[in-house]
Amino acid sequence: MDLWSRGTVKSLAVPGGVLLLAAALLISGLLVTVSSAGVTYYYYTVFGAGTLLALRFRSSRVLLALVFLLLSERALAFFTTGAGHAIGPSRTALEAVAILLPVNLLIIAFTRERGLNIASVAPKLCFLFVESVVVAILCRPGQHSTPALLHPGFTSHSSFSWTLVPPVGTLIFAAAFIVLLGRALILCKPLESGLLWSLVAAFLALAQGGLGRGADAYFATAGLVLVSSIIENSYVLAYHDELTTLPGRRAFNETLLQLEEPYAIAVVDIDHFKRFNDTYGHETGDEVLRLVASRLSRVTGGGETFRVGGEEFSILFPGVKANDALPHLERLRSVIEASKFRVRGGSDRRRVPRGPDRRVSSRSKGARIRELASSGDSVVELSVTVSIGVAEPNPRTAQVEDVIHAADKALYRAKQGGRNRVEAVSSGRARSSRLKRSTA
């Protein structure tokens, strides 16, 4: 897995990282000076609108994160006295919030989204209530010393003089940052990156003591990042395929409207995909789709891959002729053919093929897949191949719909010619790339 690919870095930085950077510039006064009244308006607008959006989109994780950010800021404001955070309940509240805030964001990150219902939300709200009671007890009036459990002896205050966040809280924030960064890079989901940047914004708020114009702005920015993750997630669901994470049919159709000649369109179809589903079940079929999609997403030559439905993918090459796209498609076909994955055989009825395929011979690749599956529960190593048809506009196929139809015809010829090959239509004539027959 390429954790630092362009797409991964983009999903990590946008929109959370961009919003936090913009907020930091505004708070610092480098761009414009924001008044305290403006910060207050920003604070209440974010948490008010954020709560409504979380309820509307039935996102319990975002709602709980917003509630905890709000409770953290309110606890600091309630227990702070004129002496600041030097001693007493004010210091205890800061230390408690610095520990609980990253821990709760981590818990939310590893909690599965189950929507807004009493069964899923009530236990978490009860947990937040218990935490609030514990903080209230620790910060009770007349308490002038902080509990020893909030500042263990292995931390040196001199090493953390650069921040107002207590040493143990800083260490927990750092650990939480590493975990959330790993999840954001691996999962590439808007909410995971949103939780990461919300954690950073919350740390910056506590680093300023958790109170005042700057701290309130950072707390509000932490909430804004979470709210933006809801909107970004809606966009991803609308324009990307959830299984493969590739752009979906809606994105494909909108991109077609922007194409200008020259361009080439390739249609990719997985060979014997129905056999994989019939033999090993849909879970293995999903693995095949993810494997092929991960290879297709790395196509060279300026191509962009879309999943348009089922086992069919399309690759657009803006500014590239069909003949120029052939070497990139041939390389892609070879990479997919060389990729291996492991599945467990078995005789489960759901995985038994439902009947012969009259389109292929009795010794086809699909037949051998069934033989491997019948060998019990042994783990077998399989490969997958694809057939590709590519076309470009010409006098007979001037419209983009005609080009797609021509690419479909080229794909059909690739299937008829033995699969695992690339067929091209260029200048109105059919041409083939270097042939590579499948083992079928």
C-alpha cells in the first residue's frame, strides 16, 4: 500500500488541514485581526450548525466529538479562577481535560458508526456523564493540590515548558496523533482525517490555556473540521465507489463533459469474474475488485480510472491518442496478471458453481478454479486477468458516446480473441497491441 501517494496525501490534508492552517493564520493576526466578538460568533455558529448537521446526517461519531469538545471548553471556563492555571481547580481541570480529550477522540475513532439511536448513543452519553462527574469531583472548591495520578513522576516539567498542556497530557496527545495519523493514511476516509486535525486544533487550544480568544477559536476550528468531514464524506459517497474508493459513474459522466480532443477511452473488464463469485463467494469477488482497482488506479500516461459498474472499469486519457495509450494499458494488463492473492478453498454450497459456462472450454481457467476450490479448506493462490478495449474519436465516432461504444466493441474482440489482451480502435481500423494469451 502506497501510504504517501498523491491521493492519500490529498485525502489527509483536505479539507481539515487546510481549514486548520487558515484558522491559525487568522488567529495569529498575520492576515487580518479578528475581534473577540467575531470569535464568539464563530464559536457558537460552528457548534450550533455542527450539531444540526450531525443530527441531519445521523452521524453519532461527529455528534459525540462535538459534545466532548464543547464540554471540555465549558469545564475549563467553569473551573478557572483569577489565578489562572497555576494552582487549584483550574490546574486540575486543565490536566484532566488534556488527558480525557485525546483519549475520547481515540475511542470515537475506533467506534463503529451505527447512526443515531438510543441503543448506540445512550451508553456513550452515559460515559461522558461519568467523566464529567469525575472531573467535577477532582476540581471541587477548596482543592489546592492536583491529584498525583494526573502528573506521574516520570515526566519532567522542564522538558514541556514550551506548552501550557501538562506533560502527561502532551504525551497522550502525541500518542493519539500517531494512531490517528496511521488510521487516516490507511483508511483515507474524511472522518478519520477530520478526527486527526480536530485533535491538533484541540491541542493548540489547550496550549493557550484553553481560554481566551485564541483558545476559543481553535476549539471552534476543531468543531469546524469535524463538520467539514460530514460534508466531505457526503461528496465521497456521491462521487466515489465505496468498495474500491475509485471515482464512480457520476464522476465519470461529469468528466466526460469536460473532454476535448484528442483523448482516448479504455474499457476494462475482469476475465471470468462470475466464476470467482460462484466459486468463492462475493467476499472473494470483492477482494478481486479491490485488487484490480488498486492496480488500475496507478495507470500511467495521465489516465484516470473510474468504476462504472460491476466488474467494469473505464480509463480516460485526456490529450492522448489511442495508440499512445496502448503501451500504458499493456503495462497495466501485465501488472494485473502478475498480481497474486490467496483464498481459502472449501465446499460451501454458496461457493459451488451453479452450472457450466458454455462460452469457454471445459479446461478453461474457470474450470481449474473450481477444481482448486473443491480441494477442501486449503489456501490456494490465484491470479486474475483483464481484457481491455480502447478507442479515440474519429470521423465515424465524433461523439463521446460513440467512442465509448467503439471501446466496448474492442473489448468484445479482446474477449473473443482469448481474453487477457488489449484491443484498440484507431483511425477507424481495429488494431491489437502485443498479444498475451491467457492460460485458459
